[in-house]
Amino acid sequence: MPLVRRKKAPEPTDKTPDSDTGKPDGEDDDDVNKKAKDARKDRIKSSSKSVRKWNCLDSCCWLIGCICTTWWFLLFLYNAMPASFPQYVTEAITGPLPDPPGVKLRKEGLKANHPVVFVPGIVTGGLELWEGRQCAEGLFRKRLWGGTFGEVYKRPLCWVEHISLDNETGLDPVGIRVRPVSGLVAADYFAPGYFVWAVLIANLARIGYEEKNMYMAAYDWRLSFQNTQVRDQTLSRIKSNIELMVATNGGKKAVIMPHSMGVLYFLHFMKWVEAPAPMGGGGGSDWCSKHIKAVVNIGGPFLGVPKAVSGLFSAEAKDIAFARAIAPSFLDSDLFRFQTLQHVMRMSRTWDSTMSMIPKGGDTIWGSLDSSPEECRPSSKRRHQNNDTQSGDGKEGENLVLHTKNVNYGRIISFGKDAAELPSTELERIDFRGAVKGSRATNSTCDVWTEYNEMGLAGVNAVAEYKVYTAGSIVDLLQYVAPKMMARGSGHFSYGIADDLDDPKYQHYKYWSNPLETRLPNAPDMEIYSMYGVGIPTERAYVYKLSRASECDIPFRIDTSTSDGNGCLQDGVYTADGDETVPVLSAGYMCAKGWRGKTRFNPAGIRTYVREYDHAPPANLLEGRGTQSGAHVDIMGNFALIEDAIRIAAGATGDDLGGDQVYSSIFEWSEKIKLEL
């Protein structure tokens, strides 16, 4: 065989990898291992960075998940624990709890006696849908007001459309029917866990009351009082139910317990039931004397509330103004461009009932430019007074006052702090009445129509240049800025003082809810109570400023930047003594003086009693809203008030309760009001 010469393999170089190790020739194992380790570290580091990358959506989802998990876990624990556990914890911290009023009075031997009628106030009564637009599909007989308020969040504009009334008639819009919920459930709770009448009902049940001798006079609180009869015959139903309860309870007269605006509603009812048909119920002048033992008014705004003025004027109150100062974008225009306050104004201005709470009595009651009945008392020490019931010498309820300050409370609206404080002789004012309104720009469109859209710059300036508004000019102000609303309201409500109650014009229903323009029934054996909380700063007057962010905005706002050093003016709101909603002056004057004894407003001499409850906040979180609260709604859980109410229902008189119970200076302030009685 021929010999084959094999080629010689090339010499290895530095760049030629070793056949066994795969590494370049000349590189040792340590170098390879080091590079491999470095590569692994780089891969791990890169992987770690990609895992740890965090964005806003992840954060939000993680936060929502944690909140939901925690909420459901706490809810599970709450439902799983024994019913007595909260009470056990509370007693371990605070000691043994007092018996609820119903248990206490049952031990004393009290039993159900007189039938009881509850009259809820504004906002607290439930409303349900009976007919609606296509956007409300599936909501038949579901609550649009009260309950969970779930529909507010699901379809807010649809909800606003259905909860509003017709701006021309003050009744249902075409194709929409929203009606009050019936029965005790109509106003026992406003929302889950937030009681209104529930605590009082439960305590009455403990002495033997049940649905056959308790009745919730539910009505559509959005309507004017007379329109509840026109549309739903509610006043006739109340009359029939009271007559039935009296007849089926052995002829025992009923005890009526109205709350808040329900006080004015029942005042209207007492005149309606006496008046001849068709305007009235045809019950005759002795109907109340035959059917009513006592009217126990709770937190009654007899003479109106300044809070109603700010609500109608700028869709604000103290809390809303403060919230807007903290987060203006949330209320002015949120992420979805839902103009919250404009929608609130459009909606509330269709509710004629809100106009029932505009202050009544003008400057005579609420004060003039330079005077008012109350003084600001930011620091005071109260002392309890049980006063002779029918005295009225002005000394009852005297306080040990440490500091007082004169405040021009009569100036319910002032444009600027200077206008609120300057003597009237130094105020330069231009009368807004009759001022020509401007016209809106032709190329502008507003998502939400309010009557401010048509005022223009000239109209807005005319309002601001008047500087100061007292109760005597507030009605004129509202007629100027909201003529369509006030055109409806003036046909149903009045805010003056009657010169001659024999004048035939006072037979019209528009005067029946104003205690200064109507007489109490001819029922000398009936009793009237005014029960309300005191000791809480309550809205009394406001400092405003102009706001011209855009043509579609509400042009007036509470100026939250204004305050004083003693607490009388805070965040643009002057406060006086009251229950946080109703000032003492409005809740107490009629029973302290206007109706006390025989007056032209109370010719039968119905006995009146003032029962005040000094506010004490909850001692701890476990106490909930408190059993000694004097706040406007929370007072419905006040043990002292509930005990008084139950005793009256069981047959007690005002004298049995000890007459008047006064902590404020209501009698002193009443004496300063120069009203012919």
C-alpha cells in the first residue's frame, strides 16, 4: 500500500478554544470560573430588577386588595363573635353600663299607654322608585334614598335625574315616580348602622309598644307640605291613622313625635286638619283637642335655620365649605368631570321643602345690622336649671359666663370680613333690588343648568356690592338669584310676622307652617314640648367671597380663609349655641316665649315646655354616637331624651317631668326680641 502523509495539526493559539474545556488556550480554570460567576451575577441582578419593577397600577391593586381582605376578615370576625362581646369589652373598660331607658322604665312599672306617631324630618325618610327612565332599569321599588346609596356610585347622573323634581311644578318629572317608603322601616335607619328612629322605637317596644300602637307618618320630604296631600294624600292618611289608633286604643289620645323639618310639617298638618275642605281636612276646630295629648318636638327649626340659606345660595354648609377648602378639585369637578356642587344645587333647588326652613320673622327675630339676641360665648361653664314652667321673667337658664363677645349675627350673609364687622354707618352698599342682570356669553355651554347661568357678571356684582344681608333681605336675595325656585316656593311658604291673624289671607296654607303667622289649635289640654340639644357650635352667619373660575361655576363661596381668635368665626362661618344644625333661638323661642301662656299665637293657652339636653361627646369609640349626644340627629339616641319621651307616651305631663330643663340662655335671649304677643 502506498504511504499517506498526514497533515500536521496547527499549533494552538490564544484565541483557539481548547477542545476539552471550551476555553481559549492559555486561560486557566480560575479565570473561567470567575467569568462564569460574574455572568451569573449579572443575570440574577437583571432578573431581580425586572421582578422589582413597580408601577402605579400594581400599587393601587395591591392597596385595594389589602383593604378588601382586611375588611372582609374584620367583617367575618364581627359576625362570628358573640353578640354580647362588644358590651363585655365596653363594660371592661368603662364599668357596668346603665340600663337602656326602656328597661329602666319597665322596671318602674311603666307600660304602653298612648299611641305614638313619629313624623320624620328632611332627608331621613327613605324613597323608592316606582317608575323611571331606561337608565334606571332594574330598580323598581329599590331605594334611591336611604339604605346603601349604591345607585349614587353606579349611575350618578341617572340618580340625580330621578331624585330631582320638576323645576316648573315641584312635582314628579314626566315618566318618573319616586315615592316614600312606608312603615316603621321608612326612617328607623338612614343607612346601615346609622340610626334615626330605631333606638327610640326599640326602647318603646320594651314597655309594650308594637306596630299596632306606633305609626311612622312617612311622606315625601322633597315636596312642599301641601303638595304631599295633592300628590299622595299624605295628610289625609295621617289624619285617618291617628283617628284609627285613638279608636283602637280605648280612646286614648295620641302622642306625636316630630323631628327636624317634621316639626314644621306637623304644624302645617294641625292647621290643615281643622280647615274646611277642599283646602283642608275638614276635621273642625276641635279635632286636635279630641285626638292629640301632646306634641313632642325634637330638634325643631320652628323659625328656620341659616344653614338653609347657604344651601340654597351656594350649595354649601360649614362641612362642605371646609371639605372644598381642603380638596377643591374633588367637589368642584372630579376625574369624570361630574360637577358635584352644581348638580347638588340643581337637585336641591327642585325640593320645595328646603324653602320651609328659610329663617322666619326677619330682623325682629334674627337681628339687624348692628344687633342680635345672642352673644358669642366661646368659653362658658353651664349650670343646670329646672325652672318654673310658666314663668318667663328672663332669668331662667342663666349661665356662668367666662367670656362673651358681641357678634353681628344679624348679618346672615356678608361679603368679606370687613362687611361682617364694620358698623352699619361705615358700610357702603349699592342696592341690588331691580339691578339689571347681565347675559351669558353666546358661545358658552354649561353641563349643569342653574339659575346662576343667566345672571351674568352684572348680576353677580350687584349681589356682592350690597355687602350685607339680614333675615329681612334674605328672601329678596334668593328671589333675585333663584327666581324660578322662589316663584314656586312663595306659593307654599311665608316668612313674615302676622300683624292681624284675623285677616282672611292667613287662612291660606302658605302660612300654616310659620308659627308667627298662624295660631295653635283650640286644644287647652294639649301640651307642646320643644326638645333639642345645646352646647355645640351651630351655623348662624357666613362670610362670602366671589368665585369666577368659569361662567358655569357657582359664583359665590364661603370664604374659608376668614377666622377670628376666639372661635366665634371659623373658616368663614359664625357659630352660636345649638345642636349643630338648629340654633337655640329657632328651636326654643316659641315654647319659651312666643307660645308661653296665652298669646295671640296661642289663644287657648296650651302649656309649653322647653327641654334642653347638654351635649356630651362619646367617652370612647365603643360608645358609638353617644348616649348623651345633643347633635341634631344623634340626639335621637340620647337616653335622657328617650326617657322623657317614653314617660310622656306612658301618660306623664310636663310638670311630672319637672317642667323646663334649660342649659342655654334661651329665656334671656327671648326677652330681647321685641315681638307683640
